[in-house]
Amino acid sequence: MELMELTALELGTAIKKGRVSVKEAAQAALDRIAAQSSALNAFITVTGERALDRADKLQAGVKDAESPLYGVPMALKDNICTRGVRTTCASKILGEFTPPYSAAVVDKLAGAGAISLGKLNMDEFAMGSTSETSCFGPVKNPWDPERVPGGSSGGAAAAVAAGLGWYAVGSDTGGSIRQPAAFCGVTGIKPTYGTVSRYGLIAYASSFDQIGPICRDAADCAAVLDALQGKDPRDGTSLEGQYGRLLDRLTGDVRGLKIGLPADCYGDGLDPEVRAAVLAAADTLKSRGAQVTELPFPVMEYVVPAYYIIAAAQASSNLSRFDGVKYGRRADEYGGLDDLYRKTRTQGFGPEVKRRILLGTFVLSAGYYDAYYIKALQARAVIKSGFDRAFEQCDLLLTPTAPAAPPRLGTSLDNPLQMYLGDVYTVSVNLAGLPGLSMPCGFDSQGLPIGAQLIGPHFGEEMLLNAAHAFQLDTDFHRQRPKDSICRDAQRVPARLETLDHRPGAQCAPQREGGGPA
Amino acid sequence: MTWETVIGLETHVELATRTKIFCSCTTEFGSPPNTHCCPVCTGMPGALPVLNRRVLEFAVKAGLALNCSITRHSGFDRKNYFYPDLPKAYQISQLYLPIARNGRVDVRTQAGDKTIRIHELHMEEDAGKLAHDPATGLTRVDCNRCGVPLIEIVTQPDFRTAEEVTAYLEALKETLQYLGVSDCKMQEGSLRCDVNLSVRPAGSGELGTRTEMKNLGSFRAVARAIKYEAARQIQLIEGGGRVVQETRRWDEDRNASLPMRVKENAQDYRYFPEPDIPPIRLSEEYLDALRAAQPELAQAKRARYQREYGLPEYDCRMITSHRALARFFEALVELGVPPKQGANWIMGEVLGALSQRAMEPGDMKLTPPTLARLIALVGEGRLNRNTAVKVFEAVFDRDGDVDAYVRAHGLEQVNDDALVREACAEVLAVNPRSAADYRSGKEKAFGFLVGQVMRELKGRANPQRVNAILKELLMQ
Amino acid sequence: MNITPELVERIADLSRLELGQEEVLETAAQLEQIAACMDILNRLDTRGIQPMSHVFPVENVLREDTVLPSQDRAELLACAPASDGETFLVPRAVE
């Protein structure tokens, strides 16, 4: 049995039945990480010793385990705080920050018997759509190492695609789970805002941030989401709900399900190959009994501006705490207090983060607040009611996840506006707080994966996962894996591209075996 | 030219909750630095605020007591600025929808009664404490106070004199203490106020340029600072100068206000609604319940004491000067102590003992049943008042069983006439001169003889009986 | 929307970020481009529309006023770039 071929649920079953030990699984993943990860640059910190120690402890409890994910090795995006393991947000400014607390989801996952293999690379502070803004260097796409894996959870999507662990937990502020999932040929879901605690997730845009799983298929996503969701008294935006039954309700029955195709998502700027693949997915669902209808969705042109105004504004405030006083890195040389702030922040943040801080400060500053921030909040209300109207006509929406195939490394950051516009299909979902899922729906002529996005109403996770599961019962796109040789080839692609070398001699060093202090 | 001073007040009051406004750390005062801190109040990455139920309740109670209209749909905003006492680099406050607005406070000064309008009352978090360390030249940051809940009460520019300001602060303090929402200890910084002051020619309808004064550590400092600043501005204008809008720091030692060094470019706090805290919507039921639970405030108590107990206004004012005293008084009355006697003991012994020890009434160990028992023993003639005062002193600091104390120290009043008569006879025998002096009309001598008898009986004698028997013997 | 170098300098100052002369010009050009895209929102008639700060009608999320243990001070200060074991240290910030 090739362990890495299994889904998380299949591995969980094998562990439960005693066919595989927890340690064997963890060791297999660690071996692959050792062989492949440096090429893909998917991990920032690998916590091998911790993982093996935990494997021993978990093995003892296998018989009594209730979680279907018990003993299954996974990894966390490095913006999720882990007590005793450094958490970097892929930023120089956090330095060797080792939180004295864990995120709520880390405790939940521990309760479900998860084993963490380490912390995954990402765009700095989750700001980016390519995973190139990391101070640890860019992540590479396992399907084509000359291309980006998407972002900001690029490390998470690349790791799952390349079999470096059975699932990953990322975060999605404007598409950061769905878009890399699409680019790497895996399945990822951004849950309804408020259903997964944000406590311990280093904030980018508080109104949009949401933690979610990236997995090999929809069933795994359901299982992980069951472990992640729940009301948390430490997160004031967390919602009451009926959680923990997504996996049980996964039937694959989509008869009578009304799927809407928002006409405005299939217009100009969409790659024809992507359009064809997504429409083919609609046909597949139709063949299983779903009803597919086109409907107008006339708010698309507003989503990117509204999203970037609100996200940048909140980011400028959320990132002000990185000032070199309480934690993280402080500039080596500075004059007085104000100079300490300026030098620390100027040296600690990368260009894309600075750009968004400046943009956010601008839209909140005196004289511009009403014209930009308030206007964007009003646009958000309009976009939300656009969705409300759409969901009066159908149960789910089907759109592309990204307008085109993953771009080549080093071609995106010079034109930030172009990069922002590439988020057009995903950001609307965050603006409205809705659940959104990306699933593999084909490959383009260059062999690169294409993702289709399903959008549901609030608390529509069950419908989303069920539709994706139905699709995956009839297709095998989600079972395709990149060839290991491609991953190894990745080593030949220079990890540090010239365009990224904006801080000479200032690259952060990825951490191997052992991780942070035990 | 005659000048008019125009003053508005911003008062920050720490709320007497057990925990901080957005996290479960204790608000206890005076602990070692950074021992009451957690990821939330030190602004660690990923930590999130959750509002303390009691903060909301206290803020609404204060708003109601200050006759404000309570905002049914309110919310929090972020005020962004960099400073080491502000770990998140933003303060969670209320700008757009403060919890209460448009209130008023009636104050009484020598010049008469006046209404001060409250512009708004909002909730916010306190900042940490900075201390300069001369040894290292560095500033030490203590985050214990970060996140302690505050309400800020902003008045309209309705004050014209320092007396009005002091009267307002007294009234505010009294009200908030009665509500139990704050202990208002200025020396511990749980009540702090900033003074916005400008001057204008008397009769002018326009406001002059104002300055804001901070670091006012006592009501006395507030009054002094107002007088100083008004004089400074008048002098400046009369000398052909111009008042600059600025923040000034009151220096109590120098008795002067000095400009604070702040950056020239105007502050831009970039307020926006706090996305981490959902809005607050208050139902009529919630407000009705709080209204019904509002305690009787000082003014109402004063009126009632006069009406129900026939106490003089002076007594009422003294007893209601602090909620703990009023409670104590009411408990005494409840225990059957005649109101005037209770009032006398509180105004005399209790206030005396407190001021001797520089103690707040709320911190008193003595309980009403103990004092009530003491007063009863005097009433029953089992203790004379002087001895009772000694017993009071003995039990004041730790409370205790008055009867046991009296028994243990043999202090019970000697009401046995035979014993008193014996002591009197003895004293007269030993002091024939004094006896003779009295008989020859020297009243003073009588006092001396009484004193001697009391001494003989270790102060326990019933003074009325001593007087009567001594007189009787001297007449013989 | 015209983004001048002066405006960029002001927002950089508020953000506590230092920009070189070239960076100021570059940022001004980029922000102007981004602001132009954002101005698309002006096409939207938002009269009478309530700004949506919170997407869900969740209200009154409150905690009980019950004390829980604070973080261990040594753990807290271990994260700090400069501390004396009791406090965080910064350059002189008090008058």
C-alpha cells in the first residue's frame, strides 16, 4: 500500500484498523518532506521531532479514537499561532516569534488527533496571490515549478498536492485557500465567516479572514471542517451553529439542486480553457440531476475595489502592532522611540505589505475616509444583497476560481493592480461572508490544473461539500497527482528570483528538523 | 476688559469591574509590572477582544444616572496611533456611536444652581504605564493597566469658574460611587480629568482658541490649573499675543501649565468601526431592568433622611458624602439604632477614625452590627459613652465581639450605687480641700472630684450616678 | 484622484514607514493607479445604503466578568526584543 496515495480519511481508517501505525504515517510524510519540500519551498518550519513524539502518544489511544482524522499527519499555514513553535507569517518582522499560546483551531485539531508536521510557507502576512512575497522565498507549483502555486496559502496547497502530509489548514481573506487550491489541483473550502474561530490567526483583514482546510477531496474537507468549526467564546465574531455533521451528511445526491452560473463571471478576461472546464463541470453536475441556470450578477465590477479598500484599511491597523516593542524583530540601530518604530517597520515588512499598509492608511485618513472606506462598506452591502438575490433563485453558484492558469514565477509582483484584479472571483465571497469551495475540474493544454468555485449561502457548507463530492464521484481530476520528478526538477529553478531580492542579504532562513523549542 | 472663562471637561473613570474590558485579566491595582497581562491586553498577534458584560452594564448605569439618552444601537471603533503604552497601536474606543449622549448634571455653588450638559459618555480601554528609568535612560512599559475599562464623560463647554468644575467633579464622583461603577480614587488614577479652556471677552458669543490640560492629580489641582491657565491666556491676549491650540501638562510642583512636546503635524487617528467586536443593541427590557435596579443616589437619600428621620441637612450631607457611609448608617437604623444617635457616631467617631487612618469608608472593617451593639450598650446604661469610645477604638480596625471585649476588660458600667457611694466617700476623705472648695462655691472643684471617682472606678461608673451621689454626700 | 508625493509622505509618516525619494514617486504612481480602479465605486449609487461593517446580524457578544489566570510574565517577556525581566524596554518616551 502506497501511503501517500491515500486520502486523509482513508489513512485515518487504516490507522484505526491497525494497518498503519501513526508513526509510520508521520515518518513517511517527513521522509517526503525531506526529499521534496526544499525544492517546492512549501514549509517554513518542519517540526519532525515533535511530530514523532506525538505519533507515539497518539498510537496509545488509537483504539478509543473517535475522530476519523485520528493520527493523520497534516500541516498549518504559518499565520496560525502554535505555542512553542515559531510562527512567522513569512515576515522578517516577526523574527523568531514563538507564541506563548496556540490558536483555537490548533487546540481543536489536537482534540481530533491531528499531528502537525510543521508550518507552511505563504505570502507575507497572507498578502498576495502567488506566495512569492514570503521572506523565505517563493513557493513553487508542484505541477510546474516555474509557476506560482497561488496564494496566499501557496505552501499549504503545494504540500497537499505534492503529498507532503494528508491535509493542510490555511486561511482565506480574499481567496487565499481557494485560488492556490485551484492552481495546485486540490480541494479547499473557505467556510462561512464566523464558523471557525479566528483566535490565534494573525490578522490580515479581520472582516474577511477565515481559516479552512485544503485537502485532496471534498470528503476530507468535510472531515477537517467538522474538526475546525465551532463557536468560540474568545472570538466575538464567532457564530452559534450546528457543527460537526458535514461528513455524516455527505451523500453525493444533487438531484434537484439548483446551480446558478452568474453571467458576469463568464465574460471578458476569462481564459477560454478555464471557461470550458468550468462549464463542463456544470454539465457533470447536471448529469447527476442538478438543475443549472444562468443568472445575472451585476455587481462584479465593484468587488475588487471594495475588497481591497476594506482589506487594506484593516490591515494597516492590524499590522500597526508590529512595532518592535512587545515581540518580533527590532531594528538593530535606531535613534529615539519614533526612529525605532520607523526603522523596525521599514526593515521588517516587505514591499507588498508596505504597499497595502500605505493604501489602507490612505483610505482611512482624514479627508478620504468617507470617499473610500465608507463607500466600500456601502458597496459591500450592495454586493451582499446581490448574493441574497442570487440565492433566491438558486442553491449554489458555480464560477471559475481564477480567471487563468497560474502565472510564471516573478511575473506578478511588478503589477500589483493586475494581481488584485485576478482575485475577482474569490473576493466577493469574503465580502459577503459566504462559504466558497474550489475543486479541481480539469487541466489546461499545458497540463496545469483548473479549479471551479462553488459558492453557497451562509452556513451552506453542507450543500457545497455535497455538490463537490458528487462531482468527484464522477471525475478523477482530484486524484491526479503531479509527478515526483517534477517536484525534484523544481530544485533547478532558482529559488530566489531577482525580482524578489528586494532585501539584499536579508532573506529569512527556513528551519528544518526539530522546529522551535520543544 | 472683562474676560469670561469657558471650560469643558473630559473625565476618564476606571470602572470597578473584576476583569479588564476585553479579556479576563484582573483589574487589581498595584501589582508587580506585567503580571496582569495576556495575549489580548498586550496585543499579541491573533488575539481578539470580547466585551465584558459588566462594562456595558456599568456604562449604561452611569449614562442613566447622568440623565443621558442611551444609544440603542452602539458600537466600538479603533483609534490608531503609535505609542508604547498602547500595545495594539490602536485603542478600542467609541467615536461614531457612543453608548450615551445628551445628559446633564445639576451642580450647586456659592453662586447658585447650574446645569452642566453632558455631550457624551463612551466606553474605551485604558493604556499601560510608562516609567522613565534614569539609570538606563530607557522607558519601562508596564501593561497591567492596558485594557482596564474606562468610561469617558465629555461635557459641553458649560463651566465658567473653577468652583463649578469642582462642584461638578464632586457630584460626578458621588454619583458614580453610589452606582458602584467606580471607586473614583483620583490618587490611584481611577478618576482623571482633562480641562479644555478658553477665554473670551465677557458677552461674546464666540469661543476663543482653547488649550487642553492634562495630568491633573486632584480636585485641588484642577481648580489651581484652571485659575492659572485662564490668567495665562488673558495675560497673553492682553499683551497682544495669541493663544495656540495645544495640549499642556499641569505641573503641580511648579504650579504652572507647560506645553507638551507633540509632533507638529496634526494627529490623524483614522478611526474606523472595530471589525472584531459585533455591534451592541440594547433592548427596552434591558434598559428597564437597569433603570429598576438603579440605587438611590445621594441627593435622594439626603432628602429622605431629612424627611423620614428628621436629621439636619448638615448631618445628611455628611452621612451621604460616601456611599459606604450611607449604607452603614442605613444598616444601623435597620438594626434599631435611633437615627440621630447613629448619625452622631458616624459623623464623630467613624469619620474621625477614618481620617486619622487616611482610610476610605469602603475599606472599613468595622461592621454595622458591632457599632449597633456598642450604641445599644450605652443606651442600656451598661457602658458609659467614654468607655464606649475606647471600645470603639479597640474594635474599629478589625471588628469583633463588643460584649466579649467589654467582659474581658471588665469595662461594664458600675451601676451599683453602693459601690459608687463607697468610692465617693473615699475620694472625699482623701481630698478634704477640694470638698471644702466646692462647698465654698468653687464649681471647678466638683469636676476634679468626679474625675477622681471615675478614676477610682476605672472609668466604668455611670457619670449621672456619680454626679448625683457626690452632690448628695457633699451636701451632707 | 491625484496622489501627490506630499500625500504619500504624509501617509508613510502615519504608517511609520520610511520611503526613499524614488519609492515615494513609485508609490504615488502605484497608488494613483489603484485609486483609479477604486474610483469605479463612484459609479455605484449608494445613497441611503447603510455601510456594512459586520456581515452578520450578530449583536451583544459579551463575556462574564470572571477573572482567569493571566499569562506567565516570563513567557510574555520572552517574546520581547528588549526587556529587563519585569517590563518591556523602549527608548525614552516620557517627558
